[in-house]
Amino acid sequence: MRIIKSIIELKARIIIKEVNCVILQRKIYNKLLEWKEECKGTKAILIEGARRIGKSTVCEEFGKNEYRSCLITL
């Protein structure tokens, strides 16, 4: 019974983490779409933030979805 309870709690934490991650990615993704529309390719963008929060991941997804080709330098 104790093991089952631990597994259920772990799954709940993972689901909550996934939901939070998706929400954050949508917010930054929308900001990137706004930047794309505003600048129309005339300005670069610098994304700064804490380590390991998904900056590179969301940039890769944005590049794949919104452009024919993209280059991301870390």
C-alpha cells in the first residue's frame, strides 16, 4: 500500500511539473511570435534566464515551427 501511494504521489508531481512547463513555454512562445511580427527580421533577440528552465528547447521549437532553417548558438 505504501509503495502504491508513493507511485501515485510521484505521478502527480510529474503531471504538475509537465503542466507548469507547458504553460511557461506557451508564454515565451507567444512573446517570440510578437517579436517576430514586430521586427520582421531586422533585429536579433537575446534570451536570458536561469539555468535549465527550457530556454534552448523553446527556441529550437520556435525555430523549427516558424522558420525554414535556424541556427542556435549556446
